[in-house]
Amino acid sequence: MSVTAAASGFVVLLLTVTVVQCENGWDVSYTSTEICAVRGSTVDITCTYTYPSTFNNHDTTVQETFWFIKESNGIHVDLRTDPEYSGRVENLCGNNKCTLRISNLRESDSAVYKLFTTNQPTGSLTGSAGVTLSVTDLHVQVSASGKSNSYYWAELRCQSSCRLPDHLNYVWYKNQQKMKEGATYTDYFYPANRVSCAVKGLEDFRSPSMLVWNQNGWNVSYTSTEICAFRGSTVDINCTYTYPSWLNNLITRVQKTFWFIKESNGIHVDLKNDSEYSGRVENLCGNNTCTLRISNLRESDSAVYKFMFTTNQHTGSFTGYTGVTLSVTDPQLQVHVKRSTANPSSTWTELTCHSRCQLPDHLSYVWYNNNKPVGQKKYFHLRHFDAEDSYHCAIEGQEHFPSPTVYAPKPPSVSVSPSGEIMEGSSVTLNCSSDANPAAQYTWYKRRGDKQVQRLSEETQFVLSSIRSSDSGEYYCTAENELGRSSANISITVTYAPKPPSVSVSPSGEIMEGSSVTLTCSSDANPAANYTWYKEDEDSPTASGQIFTITNITAEHGGKYQCEAQNTHGRSKATLHLTVGAGKSVIIMNIIRLTLVVVLVPVLVWTLWTRMKKTLSLKSEVNEAVEMIESHNCPDYENVAAAAQTEDTEEQEDLV
């Protein structure tokens, strides 16, 4: 494994021990088995792998390579699909060599990393040992010190919980100001001076600042200040302590170390001498670290534990100020569910047995699927989760304190409020609830057509503050958590008064007398409308029903007609005008009459004119004859005149 310079962000310690898994030519070897890195840095973990070119007369090919730290239930979790490593890992592979690069390291990244390969036709292969990565923070340690009248001098080192490379360079800060670079820092300090350190290139990840004056080279620091453990279990409480190696020109030696919870009149009671802890405590010390191990914990063990040490150079003894608060209780387990869909070909669901307590890492767990034991790791992986499945966990030996069960959402219960008739304009609330653990997330949809749906809300309730007729239809709610999805639907029907009717007449052309006519009225209404027809200036209904038919129509049927649509919620009206034209027989008679008038009247006028003209001519001749007779004294005048008068009278009668 190659190490990039600290200025580039790579800070690791390599123990060059090669581990080989060798089986018939299948080898995976890791460059280093242990790596120590500083929080915030970037690390490369490298391995090489070999395999035979053929196996059982088949060509061997590598299909997939990835790094993992978690495996259970036959599933190896590709780090690239783990949300905790999202955007922070790269798998750099080529020529039978693979490098896992992790950036922006966190303390939670401390784990054993292994390479997983899938091959054809044999299956999968991984290195047996893997690489142990420890991610650490820094702290300032006093390696030597001395005191004058008004100041204190000390030699400081930047330390970590695991061994970092010796070649690293450090940056030192006093009162937030950069002072120098180097492996150590020696200076004079006054009471208010605070010091911190960082690896060069990772200045954003400084150690906690320390009041050097208060330390005087003597310090006790606890790994955790609060620990939660459960009855009957075993707990480890850890600390580290420091002291100046030289003081007053003498070598400092530790004479006694012990843990205590009780103190009276300046006397600190060593737990090993406390009858309540008899046979249940061990004090495991070495290399300036001490671990207090308490077994078979009782609720009465809940207390603040402190470490004390004495030396030949210190009057009295020294102890850390805060100590460690231990709370002994029931496990109070919970199952955390995490799902990855980052890589469609490598999806999984991870169940983690978690406690609000900070439990020891060495504990064993028991997983149950539908109350049957199925696994014994802190986490449990699933490729598929059936709707009827349920899981819970317990700590081995503490099975009587199981976690709550987790399961996919049950079919939701959906309802509408108010539950009775829904009238247009009213406020309506749709409710959805499902039994699920973890709690379900809800989404409301409305179905539009066979395949189209409209997303409405992502709440357990969906409110239609002023519902409309167009809101009628099928609604459905989905309940979903990390373990599955379920849905249920409900149908909504909105009632409303008739909308303004649409009226029509058939046939649509000119309506002639004697024909048959159909008037139609339709209105959008719920419940369906009843229809009534009225004719203008008539008080009583002309007809009822959506369709009104008039047979053998006459001119008297013409005029305005009004259709009224009515249901229990209201009424609405519309009007049409009906115009009736003459029939064919009437038209023919009118044509004949018109023809007679047009033809006979001129003939009659001509005949009368001709007769009148003839009469006038005759009268003129008679008058002339009478005059002649009178002039000749004709004795027949009276007869002739009478005859003329008689003839004239007959002609006039003929004309009449």
C-alpha cells in the first residue's frame, strides 16, 4: 500500500505483514493488516488477487470486485451502496489489484475491511484476515515539565489512541495562534495559555485545546464519560494517564493505581476492597492505560467511577476530575432499519440491533424472524422482505429483554370525514393509517384513467376544503417504510344541484306542420335530475321527462319552451324557441289559389272591359237612332227604344 503525503490528506500507519489466502491458485493478499489514520484524512487500503486462468476446463473470469465490512445472512454489503459511506469511497481496480480509497475519515469508519470478488464458474473469494482500520483523534500530552515562580514550562507531544507514523509533521497552536511545526513543542506557559495540535495538512481537525498550566504534566483522561450497561452484563471502563517522566531531577515512578467511587475524610476506597464488588471487579493496567472490568452488573452499580494513581514524585495522589458515569438498566433495544438502493444490482436492507446505552463491542446478538432465531450478529441483512415477515433482536443471555418487532406496513385503513353524503362546496378530509414499525410514510393519489395517477399529498390526511363535482373519483393511499409498502383505496362521490341544462330539438332543420319533433333536455346533476317542460304563457307543465316528443305538429305548437332540471339539491332552467313552418298540402293549395288569382283576375278584368266597351258602343248607336227617328217622326220610336232598353238590361245581367 502506498501512502500519500500528509499534506495531501493521507495519514496512515502501515504494518507490512502480508496475509495470503491460498487455495488451488486462488489468492488474496493485503499489503497491510493494520492501519491507523487521523480523523478527516484519506486512506488507501490495497490488496492483490490471483486466480487460475481455467478451472474445470472453463475459462475463469472475475465478474465483480468490491470492498465490504459487513456480512450477514449471505449478503456482503458493497461499501459504495452503504449510505454511511456515500460519496466518500472509491474502488480503484485494475491488473488484479484493488485499492479502496476512503476520504474524510470518521471515527465510526474504524472496522475490518475485506475485498470480495465474484468469479465464474467457481463463486466468490475474499481474503480471510482483511485490514483493520483504526481512525483516531489527537490529544496533547505533557512529556516533561517544570515550574518557576510565575510560569510553567513543558515539553508537549501530539498523541493518538493508535500509533501514527513517526514521520508525520504536526502544527502547534497556543491560544488559537499558530506557533510552530514539529513533532514536539516546548515553551513557557502561563495559567491562561491553551494549546492544541494537528497533523500538517489536516489543520481543520485539531485536538481539543488544553490548559497546560493546570496539567502540570499530570493527567487522567477517560475514553467515555458516560456508559450505559444492563443488568447481569460485563462492562469495561477505560482511561489513560500521564505524568512527567522527570521532576525535581528525579525519575517519576508510578507506585499504585486503583478505581474508586467512595471517598470520605480524604480516603478513597479501592473497589477491589469493597465487599459489594467482591469477586466482580478487575483492574487491568499497562502502558499508562487502565481498564476497570465489572461483571454481573447490578442496578446498584450505577455510580461515577474515577481512577487514581500515586507516584514517588507527587504528594498524595492524582485522579481525573470528571470520571465515568455508569448507568445500569435494562437493554432498551431498538431495531434500526437502513435500506440501500444506490446500486440496483446490489440492494439490501440492514437491520441493526441498537441500544440507547453505549454497549460493549464484544456482545453477541440473536435475531428472530417471525419469532424463530436466524442470526447472531449486531446487524442482519435482507435482500427481500415479505409483507408477512417480522424481525426483532435481543442480546445473547438477555433474551427476556427483546427489542420491539419491526415489520412492513399492514394494509392501510382509509376513511372519509364527514362519513355521510358529500355535498359540493363542503370540506372533506381523507384519512389513512397503517400499523407499521418503523412508522410508515403516507402518500395520497387520485387515479385518472386506467394508468394515470395524480400525486396529491404526503401526509396521513388529505383535505379538500371546498370539494367540487370534478373531485369525484377513486383515491388511494400508500403506506411505506424501509421494509415494504402497502396501499388501499376509497371512492368519493360528490352530490350537487343540476348544472344549467343543455336543450336541443330534432330534427334540427326547419320544422314543418304535420311532422314529428323531439325536444331533449340534459343536465349534469348528482343525484340524477328530474325534467319538466313548460310552454310559454302556460302555467301547467306541458310534459315531463328528459325527452318531449310532439307528433303531427301544427303552427299552434310553435313558441318558447322551457326545460327545468331538478333534484334534492336545487333546480336549473333553459329555454328554446320552436318555429313551425307550413305543410306541403297547404303550400299546394296556396299555389293553386295564387295561380287562380294571377290568371283569372286579368281575364275577368279584360272581359268586363270588353263588355263595357261594347255596351257603350251600343248605347251610342241607339241614341243616334232615336235622334234620327225623332228627326223623321218615326212612329216606331217607342218600340225601338223599348227594345234597346230591354237588350241593354239583358247584357248587364249576363255580365253580372
